Amino acid sequence: MLPFAAAALTPLVYRVLGERTAYYASAVALACFGMVASQYGTHGAVSFEWIPALEVSLRFYVDGLALLIGFLASGVGVLILAYSGAYMHDEPGKAKYYTALLAFMGSMLGVAFAADLVSLFVFWELTSLSSFILIGHYTDQRSSQYAARKSMIITVSGGLFMLIGFLLLANTVPQQHAFDLAWMLEHPTQVHEGLVDAGMLLPVLGLVAIGAAAKSAQVPLHIWLPNAMEAPTPVSAFLHSATMVKAGVYLIGRFRPLLLPEVTEGAHGIPDWMTLFTILGLATMTIAAILAVAATDIKELLAYSTASHLGLIVAGFGFASHLGAETGAFHILNHAMFKAPLFLVAGIIAHEAGTRKIKHLGGLRHDLPITTAITVIAGLGMAGVPPFNGFYSKEFLFHAAYEAAHVHGGLTWLYPIVAVFGSVFTFLYSIKFVMLFFGEKPKGLGHVHRPPAMMLVPTAILGTVAALIGLGGVASTLHFAPASLDHFVAGVIESVVPPGAHGEGFHYGLPTHLSPAAIMSATTIAIGAAAYPFYDRLHDGVNRLLAINPLRANWWYDNTVYGLNDVSIAMVPRVQTGLLRTYATWTLAAVSALALGGYVAAGVSLPSFGGLAITYPMLLVLLVAVVGAVAVSIAPSHVAGVLTLSILGFMVAIFYILAKAPDLALTQLVVETLVLVIFLLVLDRLPTFYGEMSRSRAVRDGVLSLAVGATVFVTVLLTTAANPNSIATFFTEYKNTVKLAGGHNIVNVILVDYRGFDTMGEISVVAMAALSVLTLIAMRERGEIQ
């Protein structure tokens, strides 16, 4: 709760501290980091009631995966917020910026530790909301608006698919644990078997995959991430490299023990989980890497690189082996440690060189020597060059891909081939980024100033952590000391493996013998080094392919979105005609179609309705009512129509009297009398005659009236089919409702304790409508509207 409380206070703090609010926000992140660190070594859940009637609680769960994401969200947040103090010096909207960043950090911590499906969804959507605000920080720029809308549409839509998957999952576990993710993680075999027995495994798997793919920018939903680079660079470094985009791969890791079948000896079938996520991850890894080679802007290159490495993580988690878990868990950490400093380096370049265009940059090592060293460490880690940190998790991917192909054979041999192919492009764009600091400086690029200390120090800290991870592998290989991360990463892996998976702990290091994975790594580097001199040709070739519109995912997105806009514009004059008849027709037809269609889809059967004995007086009254109804439909004027309508209403009241329902009869008589009087009072405002009506309109109105009548008739039959005594029992016996309410009879309690809430809602609607009218009147008086 600390980040949310701090976010609420940020506008006030900004009035006092001004630009130093960055350090206030950084201190909040540091406190969060300390609280996350205090949970290291613990395991378990804590719960606070939220919606007890639905068994929904604010449950939080601590395990290795939650701690990893929590450390990234708070630890990287400390450095990003401190960096922002210098980067955002001359930028607008700083109070909003720090408020949104703190709210995002709180949301991401909520995602990491949430152990209730509803809570997880709420925090998940809060990350999308805060990201929308941050991506659209420059509200006066159309590109920023476009990017924010695109990210919101894709990530929130994906979240809704995920929510449906959560609901399906909740319906397959014992009711008392319906939304309890902590319980599910403690009983993964039972959850998995329940999904299989209910036939819900594939639907839940697919829906969760859509939510994860949207948030983690997997193909073809990757298109929002490059546009999100319109945000300030610290936002890109925090949200789109280290934290928010990790929410999707976190979700995959979190549900891996539940949706991946139990690992048993001799099992050689390919799980649906593996088929889906391995193909999705490797496709994203390769396609995004190729798109990164086509990039012309350094942040665009890093954005596609982020999508590519997220694909690597997804593919790693996709492999059913323990090696797959090692790949996904370790690369979440490694990617954050080399990508966050590279984004900050991009911010330094843009801030000091005044451009982000790749073709305008080069030879930066002379002016930015410390930044150059950081870039070499992080860039070679991104490339997967030993002994830098990214190499080790890339090696795990190669190993997992080869082992899967060796076990399953057939087309799965494409896994290692595609992994190497995509990694070649990863090597190429990574070296291209590093080479911005070497070679000759372009003539148009003047002297590049050295960055402020508060921009350089956070970048250097992140680069140093990446270097230490790489050196830890070297030390482990040379037997100087075990890698310091072994125990921590082992805890993360333990939280993402399915039941029955057995590993030998976790340790990483340089290859000590010739293995298939080592050969794949060497092949990647050799082909990449040989192809680098032809980088510009590859760059131009990919861009020529992208000039073919249907090959670009953005072309499909833009045509869909703007096509829907065109359809909306065309529909407005057809739907909003200004005629009450049109609005009533659309509304009533839609309600009838949805209701009757729902009844048919649910397969409901009409109950019998012979419980009421129809006497001859009743039959006579009903016949008169039918005659009145027909007379209403053919009445030549308003006066005749109102009078015949009253005949119908009074016949219904008499029917209630004969059916021994005097209270309903009294209500009907009062309402009918008022309607008659009111209609007569306003008749002088209306034309004397209805006028002519076309036959087609008469037929349409007749069909619609029959549909509405059928809807009401069927609905009444279905809703009154149950024994009404159950309703009476609820009020009279269930927890002594009448007595507790202080009433003397059931009617009093219904009117006051239940109908009162409805009345309060109606009053709220009227109040909102009145405020809207007053606002419009005030705006018109000020000349803002006509």
C-alpha cells in the first residue's frame, strides 16, 4: 500500500519539493525494496477479506517468483526514479509523472504477490491504466496519444480474455477455494486434473495465453511496444524492459505448475502447454529480432529487442523440462539487468546528442567513456556473448530446445534451428547498438556533453549488476566460488516447476566441454560475426519487405481500428435519427433478441401455468381486454387511443380483483387513472391525428410488439416458476431478517431495507443528470457550446 499512499501525496509533495520529488519517489521505492527484501527466505500466504460472499480476498503469496518480480519492480524503480530527477528537468507534467510511476510500482508489486484471481486481475489492469498515463505523458502530441490508446486497447483487451480464463478456472476447483490462487499453487495436481475432467484445460490455457501475450508483447500483439517508446525514456526503461512487460511472462510462470501436466518418468507426449508457448515464444523471439534489425531509432531497436527477449522467456517456460524453467526464470533477471541500463543509455544519448537516429550516431566513446563501458557490458549481454550475463540464460534455452527435440523428434527439431536463427539477428542488432560508440563520428554530430551524475550513476549501477552476474558465472566455472545467485534463482525455479519435476538445484557457468548447446552458441556468434558487415543490406531488405502492407501487423491494426471508426461514423446518422420511435425500436429489439436468445441457448423449458383457475367472469374480462388491445392498435386519433388503452388497463385491474389480488388491483387502478389524466392533459400539445403510416413500418412495429410481448410472457413464466415460499422463508427465517431489520412485516422490510437501495440508485441517477444539465447550461452561457 505504500506506493499508492505515496502516489496520492505526490501532488502535494511536488508543491513543496518541486523537481526534488524524484528523490522522494526514489526513497519510497527504496522502502518498498527493503520490505520485499525482508520477505526473502519466507514462503506462504496471508489473506484479508474483501468480498466474503464470493470468497474473494486480498490474498498475498510469497515465493521465489513473487520475490523476483518484487525485487525488479522496487529495486529498478529506485534507480529509475533517481535517474528521472535529471532526465525530467525541463519536461512538463512532472507531478503527474511521479504519481503515475509510483502507482504503477504499487500495481506491479500487487501483481507479483497477489494470490487471489480477482486481486490479480485488479492489479493487472491497474498496471495497464498507469502505463496508459505514462505512455501518453506528452498529451499534446498525436503520436503519444496514438501510442497510449494502442497500448490500452491491446493490453486491457488481453486482460479481459485472461479474466474469462480465471472464471473458468475458478469453476473447476472446490467452491471454497474458487479464487484462491495460493491454494491452487499448493494443490497443482488437483487443479490440473479438475481442468482436464471438466474439459476446460485448453480454454483456460488459451485465454491465459492471450492475456500474457498481450501484456508481454508476443507476436502478433507486439505492435504496441514500439509505439510505447513515445513515453519518456525512464518510463521505457522501467515499464517496458524491467517490469510491466514482465507481467505477462510472470503470469506464464505462475500458471506453469497448474496448466503443465505432472512430469512423470517415460512421458514422451508433447503437452498442449509446450506446443503453444514454445511456438509462440520462438516465433516472437525471431520475428521481433528481425524487426529490430530494421529499426532506424535506438529506442525502436530496444523495443523490438525487448519483445524478442520476452519471446525467449516465453519459449523457455514453454519447454516442459527443468531446463525450460531455468531458462525462463534466469532470463527474467538477466534481461532486466542488461535492458534497463541500455534504455537509460538511450536516454543519455538522446539527452546529450539531441538525436536517436541510428544513422546520425557513431564514435560516442570519445565524449561518453563511462557510458561506453556500460553499453559494452549490457550490449554484449544482450547479444549472448560469453562471459556476459545474457549468455548463460541463452545457453539454457539452447540446451532446453535441443533436449526437447532429442526427446520428441520429428518437427520439434525446428526448435533448436529457429532458436539459433533468431539468436543470429539478436547478435546483429546488439552489436549494432554497441558500435554506436565506436568508429567515426558523423559530420553532423557535434560535441556530445557528458550526462549529469544522477543520470550516469543509476545506469552504472545497473550495468555493474549485469557485470557481476556475468563474473559470477566465470567464478563458478573456475571454482573460485559458487555463483552468488544460485540459491535465489533456484527458489524462483522451484515456484514454476510442475509436480514431479526433479532438478539438481541451479548453477550456471561457462561451458566446460563441447555440448550441443555450446555448439549452438558458437554457431550463433560465428554466423552473426560473418553477417555483421552486411548489416545495412539486411536492414534495407527487411524494410523493403515491410513496405508490403499485409506483412505489417500495424497495417492490420490500423485498418481494423480506423475501419471501425468509419463504420461508427456511417452508423451514427442511421441510429441517432432524433426520433423516439427509432431509439425504442433498437432498444426493445435488442433486449428481446438477447433475452429470447439466452433462453434458447440455455435450453430452458416453459413451465406449466395452469395453476390459476379461469372462471367465466375472468374469461369475459380478458376478452374485453383483448378487444381493447386491438382497438388501441387501430385507433384513428390520440384521444381514441388513450381511451381504448384505459379500457385495457381497467380490465386488467378487474381481473386482479377476480383473482383475489386487491392490492395489485388498487395499484393498477391508480396508475391507469394517472396515465389517463396525464395523457389527456398533454394531448393538446400533439397533432390531432396520427397521420399515415407505411405498411412496412406497421409490419415492423407489429412484429416488434409480438417479440416484446413474448419476451415478457416467457420471462414472467420462468421467474415465477419457483416456489415463492422460498422467498418468504428468506425474509422470515434466514437470520431472522424481519426481526433484525426492525420491521413488523415482510412488506415493510422489503420497502425500506431493499427497495431503499433501489431508490437511492434512482436518486443518484437523477442527481447526475441534473448536474450534467447544469454543466451544459453553464458551458452554453460561457459560449463553450452552442
